[in-house]
Amino acid sequence: MMGDDIFIENYYFVTVVFMWFLHVGFMCYEAGVSRRKNVMSTAIKNIMTIAVVTPAFYYAGWWTYLCMPEGFIPSVGDPLHGPECTWGNPWGELMGPNIGDHVMAVFWAAFLLFSWTTGSIMSGATIERIRVTAYLVLTVFLGAFVWIIGAPLGLELARLAGHPLRVPRFRRLGSGARHCRALRPRGVVQSGAADRRVR
């Protein structure tokens, strides 16, 4: 049994490392699509996604995931989900190095990478149409809060429906929700760019 746990932890850890290469690919694609004068701005935008979303997700996003399993209302006093709120506190024992629990850090890293992915999807949707500062504010909001509120909702609905989480339609539903949330600001940014062109 112990060997299986080590295999699962190593599998997810290696998967997290490979998922990091997604962002290298996103940055290369966006730099290739951008005009020459905007290549550095595009690269900085993608690098800053990691630097800005990581602390926001550490301090607020993981707590949001663990503490809001049924929507926008925190379950702090709930006897069923209440203890999970303390697991995501940045000063809690599970958020630091913990030899007794390796799985929490691995799943935190995987969810952090999904937060980066949400920001990178929005970055690709708004190539050369958004200022870096505006992008960073939007990507913190999307990566640390918006998509993470939908993640526990989807898992809770799957649990209530009695379906195992390995059912492919729930994975497709989750990825579709993340992409839709990441692409929603594109319409706002592009409508603003269209207004500037008309004037």
C-alpha cells in the first residue's frame, strides 16, 4: 500500500512539472503571433502571470477552494466542511513543509497550474489588445478567485449526483467552464479596442 501512495504522489508531481511546459508553449506561441515591437511585452506578460498569480493563489485561492464547496458562501461554521477552511490558511501547518502529508502540496501545485492556465488562456485571447497592468489585475481575479469558485461547485455537484470524478463528462465540463471564464474578458477588452478605433 505504501508503494502505491509513493507512485501516486510521484505521478502527480511529475505531471505538475510537465504541465509547467504548457506555459512555455503559451509564451512561445504568443511571442510568435505578436508583432516584433510587442514581443517583449508579451513575454513579460506571460512571465508575470506566474509571479503574480502564485502569491494570490497561495494567500486566497486555495482557501477559497477549500472553504466554498457549495458556492459563494464560506462554510466556516459548517460541521461538515468547516475544518477544511483551516487547511487552506496560509499560516496553517498544511500549507508549509509537512512530512506527514505530501498529497496536499501536490494538489495545491496542480491547482496553481490551472490558475496559471486560466491566465494564459486569457493572455492568448487578448494578444496586443491589453496593457500589462490591466492584464495582471484581471488574471489575478480570474486565476485566484473566479475559476476556483467553479471548481468545488463542479466537484460537489458530481458528488451529489453520485458519479465518480473519473467520468469524462465532468472533466470536460470543468475544462469548458475554465475556458469560458478565461475568454469572457476578451469581449470586454476587444469592445474597448473597437471603441478606440472608431473614435
